[in-house]
Amino acid sequence: MQALEYEINTLYSSQGQTPFTTVGFGLGTSWIEREIQKAILQIRIEGLGKEKRTAIFPKLVFTIKKGLNFAPGEPNYDIKSLAVDCATKRMYPDILMYDKIVELTGSFKAPMGCRSFLQGWHDENGKEVNAGRMNLGVVTVNLPRIALEANGDTEKFWKILEERLDICREALVFKVNRVKDATPENAPILYQFGAFGKRLEKDQSVDELFKNKRATVSLGYIGLYEVGAAFYGPDWEHNAEAKAFTVNIVKNLWEHCNDWGNEYGYHFSVYGTPSESLTDTFCRLDAEKFGLVPNITDKDYYTNSFHYDIRKPVTPFEKLDFEKDYPKYCSGGFIHYCEYPNLKQNPKALEAVWDYAYDKIGYLGTNTPIDQCFECGFKGEFMPTERGFKCPDCGNTNPETCDVVKRTCGYLGNPQKRPMIHGRHKEIVTRVKHMSLGNDATSAARQG
Ligand SMILES: [Zn+2]
């Protein structure tokens, strides 16, 4: 595990990025499976290099399952405790709730990448298959723009949405057809040598691997919070009508996807786009078109998928209760996050949130301050400034001597090392400011 971590964190792709990788684990009970799980967590807790930096990759996703590792006395409870400890120190692992993932996506599997989920599928022999399956791409609909165009008229909103979804359908079908232009020889590792699960002959159609809903293709969306704000004002989270309206939007996307799936034979799924750049792009384009609309375009970012407005002080429990109603209709991709203060001295607080989440949501990430300064020894939350993150004790901003780790999409990142997109930076700064204010979320986690 240590070799793998060093290998991945010192590799760069031709884009200059570390390869995005995710490791899912947590279910095995034999002695060797338990040893592997423990090693994954122990190595991550230990840190990279002599400075003990936080490893960014691979992303770790740990599965919690009742009867296996949920409560004291269960065979792998010790490993869950280690996972909790690891998350307080290194943010990962994110966690999957076994039963909820089965309920939402039709079978159990870890996400592909940061949050994309295959949907349950059986081959011609009735056998459940996940390995070797794939997603053919995503097209994201800009929901806040439709809300701004509708200008308070919900009927108009649904009408414009219908038109936009027709464009999305066309774009998704175009993507599928474009991929189908490939021949097995174009990418032999994928098509001929088994990476996609079945070995094709040179002259076979690659569609053999995609059709009959073996492949998924996704309709993404962004900015449900902004849509709610456009129709019901910025504080709509406790307004039942507003909540129902936003749930119905996701449900509407889901119904369209079901129809398209039956029409075209690929699994169209609804996906909460990670939007590491769309959060900025869509908002900027709409600010040009509609001006600075309070709580919508004036923030410089759109809120990810169904997430709670990050500017509000909210407890992890309230946040999960609010968000839990959406993934039922967007099982192609979803993740929830909760924000916490420094949890290193209080892992039980984090475990309390994990346990609370078990029957409610499928996939949960932890955001907690784990920055380190190697100049003065500070550990905690670096301060966001216009020019990057700064050590609150000695003012250090040098990426060589600080380890700043923030969640930049579904993945962690080192914002100090790579300049961030403006909107994403603003979103993280907003989040960090609320964490440092000692808001209700932090006190709840302390009590947790
Ligand atoms: Zn310092």
C-alpha cells in the first residue's frame, strides 16, 4: 500500500495532473483481507515523506455495513474505528453505506472516479456484473439559467426545462454514437484484452460492450439551491413547497432518463456533476446575461448538485436530513459532505455523524481542517486570502513548506500548489470562513 501511494503521488499524466484514482474497500473478513484494510488506513494516517504530508491519491472509500463493522462487537468494528481515526487526520476515507447503495443503485459497488455510480445490471446468464462496465459521458444542464429565464413563473420553468432536456438528449445520443465509431483495434487494452470485461474480435462492434444498458451515460445537473432561491428566496431550505419543487426537478430528470434508456438501450442516469469548473463557468456566463442577481450569480459560483447552501451555518444532522431526499432520483452520481472543525481529539463526534447517516444517505465525505505548516509546526486551518492560503501563526504561504489540503471537487487537492479556478476558490473560501467562525455545525460536531 505504501509503495502504491508513493507511486501514484509521484506520477504525473501528460496534463501535469496526478492520476485520479479511487480505492474502495471494507467488506472482507478473512485475516488477509482485514490486514489489507488496516494497512490501507495505517499507511494513510502515517503520511507521505519525512514531512508526513497528506496523500491526495488514491482517494479512499470505505464501506460500512451493519452486522460487519457498524457497531462494537461486530467482526470488523476495529477497522471502522481506524477509518474514523484516519478521516479525522487525513479527510479520507469517504464512506459508503452498504444497504443504502444497494437501495439507490440496485446493487453494491464503489463509485467510479469520485462519485459516478454504475446501476445494477445482470448479464445474459443472470449474473450481476460491475467489473469492466463503463460510463460513456455526461452532459450537464444549467438549472439556474432556466430559473432565471422563467423569472418566477414555474410553468415557464418546466417548459424551458423540457426544451433544454431535448438538447441534452441529443447531445448524449451524439456522445454514444461517437464512441460507437471506435473499433476494437483503436484501444486494444480496453476492447480486445479484457479491460472492459469481454474480449472482442477485431471486426466486432464495440457496441457489444455498451448496448442492453451495460454502459451508462449521464445527464448532469447543477445548482438546485440557486433554482430554489430564484423562486422562493435565499432561505428556502425549510420551505416544504420549495423542497418539493426542487425534488420534483430531479425526479423530472430521472423520468426523462428512464424514457431515453428504454428508447435507446443504454442506461441514462442522472448525475450530480462534480462541476470543478462548471460551478464557475455557468455562473460567469449567467452573470454576463442576467447581471449580478443576489444569492444566484453574485456569489461567483453555483452550488453543487443538491447540496445545502454552503454559506449557512447548519449542523451535519440537519444537512443530511435536508439532502437525503434527492439521491433517489440521481443515483448515477451523488455525494454528501459535512464540515467539521478539528476532529483529531474527538473521533467519536465524526462517528456519531457517520452512524446517523447510515440509514439516510449512501455516500458521505468529511471536510475538516488538516493543514500543516512546516515552518512553525502549526496544524489546523490555514486562512484563505486573495492570494492563496496562509498559516495563521507565522503567515507562511510557501507551498514547499506547507501542506494545504482542501476538497476541490469529489477529490482532495493541494490548492497551494495548483492555482484554482476562481469560482471554486471562492466556494472553498466561503466554506472555510464558516468553519473558522465556529458556527453551529462545528459545535454540533463537538457535541456529536
Ligand atoms: Zn506557520
